[in-house]
Amino acid sequence: MKTKYSPRTVAVSDPTLYLQWGNGIPSATNIAALLLVAVSLTACGGKGAEVEHRQAEQQAEQRHQEASQRQAEMRDAAKVEMARVAAPMQMSSNGAVMGMSIAPMPRDYAAIPLAQNKFEQQVQNGIMVAGEIPVSTFSIDVDTGSYATLRRMLREGRLPEKGTVRVEEMLNYFAYDYPLPAKNAAPFSVTTELAPSPYNDDMMLLRIGLKGYDLLKSQLGASNLVFLLDVSGSMASTDKLPLLQTALKLLTAQLSAQDKVSIVVYAGAAGVVLDGASGNDTQTLTYALEQLSAGGSTNGGQGITQAYQLAKKHFIPNGINRVILATDGDFNVGVTDFDDLTALIEKEKAHGIGLTTLGFGLGNYNDQLMEQLADKGNGNYAYIDTLNEARKVLVDELSSTLFTIAKDVKVQVEFNPALVSEYRLIGYENRALAREDFNNDKVDAGEIGAGHTVTALYELRYVEAGNRMNDKLRYGVDAQTGKEKYSREEIAFLKLRYKLPAQTQSQLLSYPIRLDQSVKQLEQASDDFRFAAAVAGLGQLLNGSHYLHQFDYTKLSLLARSALGDDPFGYRHEFVQLMETAAAIEQSNQLPSKKTFDGSDKPFPPQDKLHGEPMRDKSNPRNERLQ
């Protein structure tokens, strides 16, 4: 049964003050003003009466303004006090909000210097010598936040700081036509493709692609979702809390009666807004979201604690149990120590409660924190810059966002030094693992959601003759015969480890990558291969990569435009526009700046002679007035 809400007055800390929500009841001050005007009109006559009448009106208006200002000040003070205390909000029996409002922030709060954004600079992967370090190991990553934040910056006419773009998140923003896994096999398929590199003339590009099995929304099962929402003052601008409210309405519209939704908000203190409301109670969920407003500082640590408490309270065995943190990442008071936060998140992850992070806004945005918290919480990180992006993440890709099909997924590639002299992994800098971590099930790695695709690119160089090898490797020398093993047919050997969500022991997959599977020309590679190369190419250009010797924005444009393929949602075409914007901004940044204009004796800008001074007649050098 849906709850119907009628307009009402909600009391705050001072019982003489009321926050009136749409009831249209005039205040006592308004009534007094109207009575005073009426008395003045009946008591006065003639011109004197008119003067007295105007005076009475002015006095009444002045009293009304003063009273209104006092009420506003007291009301704001009361709301600030309500946000300060840590008492949860009152609830009705069905989870409906009885009262929720937090003091608004000043309008100019959003005008924070962009330098306050926190984007971590990555040290790009270098070129490895296969004869010395033949093995490369990393954790997979399905986050997309870096691409979405880049898109916003480019639309605002700015380039990101060099080294801050995570190329893997650009690659994994896009879907690729990898085959679905076979029934009763591993939860994801593995695809490899090899073709000449577009970045350097004498190198090859290896693409590794994973595709998880997909689920319809109706097959996801019951969900226990806790929305942990930042309503601090930094969320006041329209691209933050208002966009967040609309985005979560899109998500809740996908839920059903078997789902449970709780809402925890945090500012100067944290409070519970909804406690296990039914997923199909659209009116309750919508009403709760619409009543949120921004104000106060950001005590994210306290909010996370309450969110996990609610997640445990409504825990669904064998269901989806997840906290969804939505914030600009500006944790500035309370429990802000990163180690303490991650320890809490990892502990609850072990109990089956994951964490997904959604980022909003720029100006004081903490991209680094959002990405790392999601990593620790077995979740993914997305940045919501538009309503279209909210639809992509929370509607179109809802199964991928909520339902994990494999966890701790690791990739290890052993290159054959007999055929490969050098290689480098493009992206995944902060996902690198030690070689021995691959077989250690206690080492954490990334997760794959239902329907997720994961893409990794290696650039490599062939050699004509083999180098000295390590006997312990697959491609070493047989100790008995002295002959090389598998060195002339395979360029590399790909291994993957993963755990099913309820398991603690990993399973191994392995695939040889053969020399004869490569194509001779880049144009012969698939559209997906060439488009992925273009996406990674843009990321490397923006990061100022030192390894692109025959690649620039002109070649990037040709490559991307030739590989648009099937693009039902227009994301690839959007990428082309962003790429052209980045090229234009880069070109404009390289233009030499003009010398400083010396306007000490001349007006600037120069005055239009037609309007600034009379035109001089050459036949009248004295400029005498013509009669």
C-alpha cells in the first residue's frame, strides 16, 4: 500500500517556529499587517487620510519585512541545530520520512577554485625488456569515473593535468562486442587480438578482452540497498545534490517489492532518513529524496558507519547487499583518516556488503578517494556529470553496477623473449600486482559485474632471435634436451585467476597467444580493436606519454572515425567530439601569447571613431565647424 502525504507543518527545535510545506497558511505577521492596513483605510479621509493611509502601509510593510527576516534567521538557526545533532529523523511505521531539512548553503559556495580538485598523478608504465622481466601482473578494473570527469573538463574548455587520466577507465567506459561466456563455463569469456600498433611503426598492439555473462533486471534477485548521501554545504550546486536526487529516482524506479531501500545522510552529523522502505514504494522513496537539501560540513566517516549498520540490519542472504555512496568526496570533518575508512569498508566487505561510489560535481572533488574507496569495497566507481550518465550507470547498466559475478580477478601475461623483445602495459598503473600475488588468494583484486566488459592493451616489439632465458619460465630451455620450449609459435601466455562471489579459493584460466593470430595491417583489425586503440591513444596524449613516437591528434582522429562501428547509444560519436575538443584546446594552449598592451596613453579598447570622436575633414585641418 502506498502512503499518501498531505501538506503539513513540521516542528523543529524551537516549538514556536514552523517549517510550512505548501500549506499556504498566512503567518501572524501577515495577518497583523492586513488588519493594520484595513483600520487605516476606514479611519482616514481626504488628502490627510490618503497620506496617513500611505504611511500606515509603509509602516506595516516595514514591520512585515523585519518580522520575516527575524523568522528566517531563527528558522535557519533551528535547521542548523537540527543538522548538528546526531539524532535520527522520525519515521512512520512504513519507513516514510516525517521531517527532513538541512540549512541551505550560500549561493557562492560552488565557486571554489578548481585547484582544490584532487586527482592523483600516475607514473606511467615503462617499457619492459622481456628477457629480463617477462611476466606482467595486474588486477582488472571496471571503473569509469576517469573518463566521465575528463568529459566534463573538456566541455568546460580545460585539459586535465598531465598524468591524472586513468587510461583503463577510459577503455572500460565503452562496451565491446566480445562473445558471451559458454554455458556452465567460467563467468566471463576471454578474447585476444593482435595487430600493428598505431602509436609506433615498428611495434604491435595486443588487446585482451573479458566479457561477463549478463542478467536481466528481473533475474538479479532481492536487493538491500543503502544510499549514503552527502548533503553537506559543498553539495549545494545544481550539478551535485539536485542531479543526485534525480539520478537516484531513476534507480529506485527499477526496484520491486522484494527490495529494501534505506537512506542515510551526512553533513555536520549523520542521520537516518529511511530505514528499510520497500523498493516498490515509489511515493515514499521519491518524497524522501525530494526533501533533501544541502548544508554544513562533511562528516563522511560517521555516515558510513550508520550506513553499514542499516545494511547489516536488513541483510539479505544470497542477495545483493550494497552501500551506494554519493558525494563530491569532500570529507573534511569527523573520521577522515583513510586507513580507518578503508579498514571499516574491508571488514564489511568480508561480511558480504559491497560499496559503490558515485561522484558529483567539480571544484572540491576528490577523485582519488572515490576510486580507492570503491576498490576497497568490492564495488565500482562512476562519475555522474549529466542525467544521461546517471541513466547509463543506474538504468542501462544496473546489473553490472549491482551484481558481482566474479571477484579478485587477476591477469598475468608471460611474454616469450624469443619473439618479444619489449612490451609495456597501457594504463592500470595503480592496479599493478607483484608476480607472486597472482597465486596468493589473500591478495585483493578487482570485481566484474554482470555484463561488464574489461579491456587491456599491451604494446610490444618483436625480435628475430631469442635472448638468454630463465629456465624456470614456460619459455625457458628444457634442462634435458637443451631445446627451447614453445618459443616459435606463441608470443605470450595469458593466465587469469578469479573467485566466484561466495568462494575463497581462486580458479585458474590459461590461454596461449599465437603468433599466427595477428594481422599484417591495422586496417584489418576489428572496429572494436581500432576504437580501443583510439581511446587509449587519447588518454596517452592527454597524459603526455613519452612512448608515442608516430602518433598525434591528426592520426588519432583518422583512427577513431574509421572505427565507430555499431554505436546504438552514441557514446563513440561523443568520444570523437571530445577528442576534437581536446585537440583544439591543446592547439590553442600552444599559441604564443601576445605582448602586454601598453595603454598608458591610449584608451583600451580603442574607441570607435564614429562614436568616440568627430571625424576630421582633411580639407579642414583645424576641424572648424562647417556652417
